[in-house]
Amino acid sequence: MRATTADRRLFLDVRGAPDAPPLLYLHGGPGMGCHEFMLWQGDRLAADLRVIGLDRRGPLETDPLAPDEPLDESDLVADCESLRASLGLERWAVLGHSFGGRFALRYAHQHPEAISAVIFENPGWDMAEAERLRLPAAAGLFEELGDAVSAARCRQLATEDLTDRWEARSVVAALGDRYVDLYVHKPEARVELTRTLADNPVPTDQRDRADEYGHRLPDAPDVMASMVPLLAGLSVPALLIKGRYDLTTGPEQIDGFRRHVPTGRIEVFDSSAHFAQFEEPDRYATSVRGFVLAHR
């Protein structure tokens, strides 16, 4: 289905009873959509929740951006609040994965009255720290592939100040098919995740838009600046889901959550990397469902 906000149509995948506690899912990427999450978790969570998967403005099945249209994270937060109003919801829980964890934090910080609970799954609150974690792992993969030059560049970048650039992203993307190794723990999960991404039914032109969007959003202002200080203003119940082998939410971000959100909860998924929703789906659904229902 599609919902119309003030200035565009947003694609939604909505599952569950209309009167069940609502949960908004904010995907990562930044050029992904809600398809994979809804495939893995939509029906599981819809047994007790009203799950609302959203393709953010720009990529996939949501209306495209104009060629010269500006884009920053505040626009995406505004879309969430406009969507809530258009759906007639007083409050909802919000779940942000990876890059989506940035918008979930901004949204909860700016509109606490609209949010019953917030869940962060391996959030990218500090993209510079995330790159410092990923780059050494990428270097090891490049060495396996016999690319010593790229391996050395990854290790060099990991020692530099990354707060004002996104170069590391393009270097690591050269891993090609092995790129997904950075995001899963179990060897069999790499094969399944690759297959799931390839089987996404979204048409080619929409995938191309997602790729273009995925390059535009990282150029938005302050995207590489740490969001950890915003945690100090978080006033809604918060759960942080951390995959033990995840390379996005590093120790500085976890320590910031513990320090700034003393009432927050952290759950570590011991058999997962970046996609706990995929690698430990049943435990994940139990955790998310329980947290949302406890704060409905």
C-alpha cells in the first residue's frame, strides 16, 4: 500500500491486526528498503503487533526524489511524523536497523510524545567508528582475494580521521560478492542473505534509484558526525539489540548508550552479526514483541 504525506507517497508493507500495537520499521542501507525485514520478521511480529514496514523517501517503491531535491536526515524524520498522523495513530513503537537507527534516534529525540518505545538494532550512530571497525575486516577479505593494494588502503584509512568523508565506503564496496561477509556471522547465512537480496522482486529501475539514493544520503550534512550525544536526551523506553559479531555499533556507541540511557536495555545476540533479525529470527521476534507489548 501507499500512504500520502504532505508532499509525496510512501510505500508501506503493513501486516497484523488494525487494533494491535503499532510498530514502525526503519530500514538501513541507506539504499535498502523494508522488503528483507518484512520477509524475515513481518509475519512473525504480526501475530501480536501491527507491523508497518516503510521504504523511505527516494529508494525503491516510494516516490523518487527530484534530481536537484535536497536530502538530509531531518527530512526523513519529518516523513515519519507525517506518516503517523496520516495513519491516525496517537503513538507507535519505532524500530531502526543500522542506518535506520540514526533516524529512529532523531525521531525519538524530537517527538517523544509520538513514540511508546524505541528499539535499535546495530544502529549506525557513529559512522566513523563503524568504518574503523569494518576496514580491518575488509582488509582481511581483500588479502584472501589477493588484492594487497586494497588491503593496505583499508588499514591506512582505519588510522585516519573519517568524520568528514565517506571514502571508506567506496573502497570496501570493491569487495563485490564478498562484501556481504562483513554483515553475517554464520557461513551459511552469507549464502542465504545473498540469495534473499538477489530475489528481491523490486524492478530494476527502482533498484537503480535505491543505489543512487544510497550515494546521495551519505553526502548529507553531518552524516559522519557522531550522534551519541543525542542519546542524553532520549526519554522513551529504549532497547539496543547488538549482534556480537556486528561491525557497525562499536564500543564507543555501546558505552554512550549505557552512560546516557541508564534505564535502557541491551541484548546481545551471540550468533549474529549485523542482521540479528535474520540470523536469530525467533529470539529476535520474541525480544521485539516483548519490548513493544511491555510499553504499549
